[in-house]
Amino acid sequence: MRITREEPGPGQESVWDYPRPPRLERDPRRAVVTHAGTVVVDTDDVVRVLETSHPPTFYLPRAAFTEGVLRTAERRTVCEWKGTARYVDVVVPGATLEAIGWWYPEGDVSATYPELADRVALYPAPFDEITLDGERVVPQPGGFYGGWITAEVVGPFKGGAGTWGW
């Protein structure tokens, strides 16, 4: 399958210019996540991970989440770059989103990415709304990855049908 990279316009970036292994960078935007009428997290302490063919994955500090919304889940996975991830449920009045996010506890995160320690990444699709500086985030296709698509990034994006081998 031949992949045709979309050409970025002014103020945009192509996910095909992102590196492998991934690069981390601070992001100055404010991330707000809401579900079932509850603000899950509202923070401008944001780190994004940039990896070839993926829209950015955003990591938010665990301490910024509304008290009591994060619950430890049983699931764990290992990333070849970042370390052993533990998963969290998000629990708000009237709703529980199971294994909806992951984090790398201090000691489980790779020495290459210490900035990710105790930060949570969230799969955006199940939430009522996620915004970055007021722009609504679009979920990365599929359900395996947790990238956040905004107007600044162009693809094509890995995650949809037929993209597993990219």
C-alpha cells in the first residue's frame, strides 16, 4: 500500500515529519476534558508525544485531574519506547469510562522520557468533549491509539482500517 503524505498548509505540521522513536515537547495550550457534565481535567501543563504517522498524544499531570475521577484499572501494557503503562478508569457521576487512559508511574517510565512520569494520556473518543485552547479534538481513527487530531496536523493518520503495517 502506497501512503500519500498530505502537504501541510500554513501553521500546520505533517505527522509524517514526526520522528521515530517519538519526540516529547511541551505544548502551551489549555486542555479541557469533560464528560457527563463533569470537568475531568482542566490544565495548561501539557506535554505532547510526536511519533511518525500518529497525531500527537497528549499527557496531562495526574495531579491536575478533578479529585476522585481517576481510578486504577487492572490493564497494563509495555511500550518499547516509554516503559510499562498502567491504565485508569474515569469515574464521574452517572458514568464510568473503563481503561480510558494510561500513565507511567515514577520508576516504570523509560529513562529516555522522564517528563512522562505521573502524566495521564486519554483516549479521546468516549469523552463528551476534549478541547485544546477551545478547539474540539477529533479522535485518532481506530481505537488502539490515543492521538488527538486538531486543525494543525495533517495525515494520513495511522489507526484506521488497513493502516496496521505502516
